[in-house]
Amino acid sequence: MNYKKRTPLILFILGAAIAISAATHDFFLLPEYFYMHKGGTLNLHLLMGDLFVKDTEIPYQSNKTNRFMLYTGSKKIDLTKAAKDSAAPVLSYEMTIPGQALIEMTRSYEFSFTSRDAYAEFLNNQGLDKMAEKVKSGNQFRVKEKYTRYLKTLVSVDEAKGDAYQKNLNEDFELILKENPFKKRYGDDMIAVLKFKGKPAASASVGLYIKTTNGNVYTQNLTTSPEGEVTFNLSREGVYLLRSVRIEPTKDKDADYESWWTSYTFPFSSSEDLPNTYKEFGFGNKH
């Protein structure tokens, strides 16, 4: 058997598998420390996985990053000037301003080719049964999708003052917290709003995932109100992930479907002994 001739084929199949995985899994930003001190280093990881479980860490890719910004105090800082290509974590940055800090990353749009049956299964998993049936009954062997990702995470430096949590960044698909999670107590409700191209996204599915200090993940499926809002209870201490994906058939010739992905990570603790970071994500012990 000629292994040299097979190697390019193996690499192609492996590359295609990774591309399909990236197109159908969540991306989320996770800082090593949510509760920081002035002068501390923000080590920020970009992770891929399902159900808030780390599958792969993605290094920084300048050619796939449209925006990478830090909002702290009254400052708006372009992190693309601090990030280094292929670095993992995607950012190591000294935090010098007390208060809340919001970090956003917008990935450039990408394309994926997925088999008809695999894409139909993906749509079913997103609760889009009618769209899945249309794909499955179609004649085409592969489905071409265009997808874009919008990611946010929230940290505090010494104190939780400020309103960075509710910044509207005017992205095409965006989750916005309407209340400050650092000021909440156990059992309180939180409200978030989902917007698509500047307007409330009504009747949209939003996933809520809570990862606790023991590594368990608790999930809840939410549906937005006519105002694009979801309400959820702060029932457990840990790291919270809100995520949503919107998928539509396209009228463009460059893809069959287009999807927009958004995620927002933030911590919740009602005690002074803050669960700062989690060994279950591979970042050392709790603090």
C-alpha cells in the first residue's frame, strides 16, 4: 500500500472533520479569573464544545477575527493590537482599571460543507425540525453554510461598579444582560435580551448552561418574549453561559444557509468566597 499517496487524503478528511465540528459546535470565551485585582493578568481562552463542556481550545487567529475589544471604565481598547497569532490563550493582558470589564470577539464569516443527513441532524438538535425535514428531503448531497460568531465575557477588577454588562455593541446577533450579575443574590432573577440586526429577536431559542464548582453542568432551554427577553433564575453559583444560534435559508449563491451564533459568559456567586476559576475547564484549582 502506498502510504505517501494516502497521506494527503487522510489530512483532507481530518481537516474536513475539524471544519464540520467547528461549524456545529459552540464557541465561548472563558477567562481564567472572573474576579481579578488591579495589575492582574487577564488570560482569556477561546473554547469550542457542546453543553458548556470544553472540547478544543482555539488559538488566536487574526485572519478570522473581525473585532476583539475590551470595554473598561470609559475606555474602549482594541485587543487585536495585543493579541498574537496562534497564541493560546488568545489573550494575556494586564488589567489596570477597577470595575467591570466586557470583552467581545467577533469572528469573520466562514463557510462549511456538511453532508445532507449530518446537517439535518444538526438542525434537529437546534429544534428546527421543519427546516431539517426540508434539508433531508432535498436532492443535494452536501449543504454549504455561511456562519458568523459573536462572543462576550464579563469580569470584574476589585469591584463590580460600572455598566459594562449591558453594553449594546450593535452586532448582527447579540445577547445583552439587562441586569448586573455581580449585584445579584442567590435566588434572584436575571433578564437578558437577544437582538438580531438591532431588533428584538422574538420567539427565539436561548440555551442557558451553568457550570458549578464540582464540574456539573445544568441546562435550561429558554424562549424569548415578543420583546426578545429571557428571564432565568440564579439558582446555582458558578459560570453561566447564554447562547443562541439563528439559521436561515439564504438567497445568495455563495451558500445554502446562513447562521449567526452568539454567546455570553459571566460568573455568579452570592458568597464572599468567590469561585474564581475552575479546574474542570483545565485552568487549575478553584480560588
